[in-house]
Amino acid sequence: MSHSATGDGGPLPVTILLVEDDEVIRRSVAMALERYGYRVATAGDGLTGLELFRAGGHDLLLLDVMLPGLDGIGLCRRIRETSMAPVLMMSARGDDLDVISGLEAGADDYVVKPVDTAVLVARIRSLLRRATYPPAAAPAPPGVPAAAAAAVHRPDPRHHHGARLRFGDLVIDTGGLEVFLADEPIALAPTELRLLLEFAAYPGIVLDRETLLRTVWDYDWDGDSRVVDLCVQRLRKKIGAGRIETVRGFGYKLRR
């Protein structure tokens, strides 16, 4: 990530906001992340987490689903009103309902507690790589941190950057990063947009889950393929159920 330099010329450490109501888990996760060089701010409830988030300065948010006051789903929705900062949800159960709710609220990924530190750090690194600006990238929109806006604005030559791709009444503006269905704009979460851009780059070609985990989620290791299936489900609800076809035993493809 691109951070301001410290006094000795080195980059500032990545700052993570951890919101977890269980004090033992909160302290152990914070200590584990600090051993990896991250700076960690913590909160024990959703409202305090929202206040800390609004104070600014966080590169990534790690949110528990079950929180007092304002739960993790509600907190994620409030964050998404003003920011595209990477959000990683933590679920104690890993139920599809928890995962779907978190992803629909705008979370980028999820982990199931108890989570191995190495797995957690791998997920964090993947999200941070996706949120890294290239040197020639455009500036962040007003009120959105550069690191957060970059989660959407990383150009990829495979996506015909600047073109308007049309699939029936679905139009994808790859330059403005806008999507229209029957001339009406569609609001997509960052991960949904990245997934659609990947499908649009290879229309009619089957993309397997492992490929999508690498290209959309930037996993260089075996991740949970459920996140692909659930994100495809959400995307279908927004662009039309029949537009992304399931090829059983292989993966998915965007119909031409």
C-alpha cells in the first residue's frame, strides 16, 4: 500500500480497526497482528467502532458479526455509506446466512472463528494487495481514503479499460466503473464489480472457482470457494439470474 513516510523515510505501518466484543479474542487477535507489523486499533462494540472509523486513518477493518449495540452487519453498512475501505468479517458459526448478510452489507471477505493467525494474515494481505494503487492510478473521490478507493480503481488491461461493454441490456462502463441494466444504474459492492469485470473480460468462457479466487480475491493459496458462490448469487440478483450461467463441475460463465 502507499502510505506516508515516517521520519526515517520508511512507510507507515498498515492500520487495522478491529471491532470484537470478546475481550480475550480482541486482545489475542490484536497482539497476533501486531507481531506481523500491523498497527491495530480496537473497539468492543459497534458504536465505538463506528466512532473510531469516522475518526479516520484505518486501512482495513476487521469486524465481528455479533456485536452489542450496532452489530457487525449494521456497522459494515454504515461504513459503506462513505468508504470503500477493505472489510473482513469474522463469523463464529460460518453459516451461509451470516456470510451472505456480511457480503450483502458490503464486506469483501470473511473468516470463521476461531481463525488461524496465518490464515487471517493471508486474507488481510490479499485485501490490502487489492487495495493498492498503481503509480498512474486516479486520485480518490472526495471523502474516500486513497487506499479504500483503490479497491475498485485498479485498472486491468484485460478489462478493456475505458470501453463500454454491452451484453443485451447490461452495459458495463469499464472506464467510469459503472454498470447499467436497461439504462438504469446498478449499485455494486467493490467485490461484485471486480467479479463482473472478470466475467466481462472473458464472455462465454467458463471460469472456475480457483481462478476467480486468484483474480478477483487475489488469493495465492486455497481459499474458501463458498465466497465465490455467494458473490455470484448476489451479483445475479442485481444483473439478472440468467446472465451468469453455472457449468456444473467446472464453474461459471457470463452469457454473451
